[in-house]
Amino acid sequence: MKNRLAPLRTLRAAWLVPLLALAAPSPAPGQDKPAAKDQKPAQAAPSQADERARLVAAAREIMGAQTYCALITLDETGRPQVRTMNPFPPEEDMAVWFATNTRSRKVREMRHDPRVTLYYSDHKNAIGYVAITGHAVLTEDMQEILKRKRAYWDQAFPGLKNLVLVKVVPERLDVLNYKAGLQADSETWRTPSIELGEGQPAAPRP
């Protein structure tokens, strides 16, 4: 008799499995469902420090690839003047140094009005540009000159005479770097920028 009932028990169990599954309670409204194994956690928005570091790194990339930059000064009438300069790599705080002739017009202009802009760009490849707006500090300190001495200065400035170092202290940094994803605003075309004045130090090197 027991052997005859065994198939009936098996059949009843087979029917109960799907019925129990249908009867299982569904998650209440608002109740979180178990996360899928391959679901990635939401990424936090980048901090202000991260954004500053990103802009500075993108600026260094463009500046480091250029041998020359443009120096924009203001003459006695307030009219912009532009020259090509051979700058040193930017310092930790993004200050930029270069040398020039003490008797040049640009030195006279910077002594009269220290507001300047440095402009870096690879026009052939159009990868973006960097503009550093700040003020110029001039020095003829020989120790500073010897510390930064370049080989061609012996020819350009015989005996290192009539040589003055110019330090551009940055106040604002504008960066357009397509490779780094830094593009101009779609409506205003304004480039991403950060302030680098007092109390606003540049981000550290990446």
C-alpha cells in the first residue's frame, strides 16, 4: 500500500512548488530590491579640489608641450602688445619665469603696468589652449639669474648684462583641453577657469 501512495506524494509535491512560489510575498512599495551582483555603486561627484587638480593637470599638459608662449602686456595708452617668449616650465603654484632685455619696450610696459597674460597653444593641432592672467615681477638678482641660467644666454646677453628675469604671478587660469574633456560652455563659449590669487593655491602636481 505504501508503494502505491509514493507516486501520489511525488505528484503532489511537484504541484506545490510552483504554487508556493506564486504565493511568496512581493516586496512592499519602496522596499529596496537586492542589488544585482554586477551592479556598480554610484560614483560620488568630484570635489572642488579634484576639479582644480584636473584643470591644473590639463593646463600643464598643454604648457609642457610648447616651447614658446605669447606674452600680452599693456602699453602706456592701454593698448595690448604681444610678443613670443621662451618660458621656463610652470612652478608648483603655476608661476612662470622667463628672461628678457632690460632695455626692451615690454620691460618698460611691465614696470608701468604689471598686468599681463601668458597664452599657450598648439595652433597646428588645435588641441586647446591655456591663458594665465596675473602680474609681472621683475628681478635682476644675479643669484636668481645664475640659478636659472640657460646656455643661449651667453650669446643673447654677453656677460649676462642687460638681462632681467620676469616672474608672472598667476591670478587666473583658463584651460581648454579637448583631450582632457575640458571644453567651452555650449552657450557662452567660456572656457573652464580657476582663480589662483592669494588664498587660492594651485593644485599639486598629479
